Amino acid sequence: MRGTMDISTTSYEPVATAPRSIGRTVRAYITLTKPRVLELLLVTTVPVMILAQNGMPSLWLVLATVIGGSLSAGSAATFNMYIDRDIDAHMQRTAGRPLVTGEVSPRGALIFAWTLAVFSTVWLWLTTNWLAATLSAAAIFFYVVIYTMVLKRRTEQNIVWGGIAGCFPVVIGWTAVTGSLAWPPVILFVLVFLWTPPHYWPLSMKYKGDYEEADVPMLGATRNGSQVGLQVILYAWATVACSLLLIPVAQMGLVYTASSIVFGGWFIYESHRLYNRAVRGTEPRPMRVFHASITYLTLLFVAIAIDPLLPF
């Protein structure tokens, strides 16, 4: 294994590129923030705010929280690309990232990441409350330091514990409304924690060669398909079981109850399908589970948003 990496002395240099237009440069910096990940932030933050309010919270508060959360997530993503620019160059999935192609310089990316981190924390402190701002800063720290710098290159369980960073939006959304924590956001925090491995491990199966080339010990690259499939099943069942805990704790109604059972059953079915195909030696089609996991979480949180707005 490559082991740890000193990011201050890495010898990786991006490929030089021709002069760029302002629009092209702006798009490159936006790419650093991983916009697709921001979609997940919206899906998990806004519904929890509705649940915390037991109705529609102030639109300004929702907007302020989403802006702060998006800037925070963008900061973490940019730090991640800065630190991982050496291995990104060896992976087909990430070879087009701005720090690999030279669209953005390492110094520019680092300044951008720190600017987003500071601004997002101050913004949330001023527009929501100190607890939401503190949790946002903790999410950046966890993703950048604990996951990217410590775990990612050392253990195949990296995404299990590193995925904690992706759980913070639910508690940030709740605390932005209430100013405190309670059991419902804790359950949702654990739910997203349990959901992350069966979401990401199928992707690592798809890009097994990339992770082997980059010497990153992702489970999908270090274990065979049946072993990964079994882990996906276990975490999928745990995720769905956790989703059912919200029903009595948050007094959820018919919409969420039905959604958690139906969509959870579908997620579990796709997980078993992956495992069964791997055991039989056929193409496991891991991206089916990857996309199913996204759809499952999206529909579940939509149900969380709708449920408090209905009388049953």
C-alpha cells in the first residue's frame, strides 16, 4: 500500500493547459464542489427542516441553511480534490477533474476551499445559529481530515467511517430550525451512516480497476463480488430497520410508514439481487444497486417532507 501522503510535498503536477476564458474557469471551480453531491444535501436537509418544524419553516431559513450547507459541502469536496489529485490522475472516473487537467491550480483550489469553509461557517452562524455552524465546520473536518487524509488510503472500511461526514446535513437542518438536537435527527444521522456503504461499495465494484491502479483499498477492489454483496445486504437491512425506528420516535404518519416499507423492501431486493448474481458467477451489475440506493434515499426523504404536511 502507498500509506500516508504528505500533501505539502507531493510531486504530482497537473497537465498544462491553454489560456482559459472566465466562463471556463468558473465552471472548473464549480466542478471542484462536486455539484452532484450537493443534490443529496438538498434531499436530506430540507425534509428534515420540515419535520423539525412540523410544517413549513421560514423560506428564508431554508434558503440560508441550504446556501450555508452547500458552501460547506463544496469546501469539503474541494479540499478532497486537492488532497487526492495524485490518485485522481490514475483513475478513469476522476481523470477529468480540474486539478488533474490543470484547469485549476493547486494553490487556487486550496484558497477556494478555505474561503468556502470560513464563509459557510460564518454565514450559518449569522443566519441560523451557532450549533448549526459548528456542526457544519465539524462535517468539513471529518470529511477532509478523518476520511480523506487518515482513512481513505489505509483501510477498506474507509467509506464506513468516512461516510459520517455525509450524515451531518440532517442534524444541521434540524438544529437550524430548533437550535437543539433530539432523537429524530439522531436516527436519521444513523440511517444515512448505514446507507452510505451499500450506496458506495457497488460503485467501487464498478471501478475496481481504478482503485487498484490508484492503490486505494476500497472494499469493492479488495474483496470478491460475493463478499462485497453480502456486506451490501447486511447494511441495506440495517438501513431499512433504522428507517422504521423513526415511525414511533417522530410519530410519523401513513405516507412515511408506507414509503419506508415499500421503498425499503425494494432496496433490500436489489441488494440481494447483486449478491445472488455474484454468487452465481454472472455479471453482478453493481450500478443497479448504486442508482437504486440514490432513488431509495430520495423517495424516503420526500416522504419525510410530505408526512408532516398531511393530517394522517
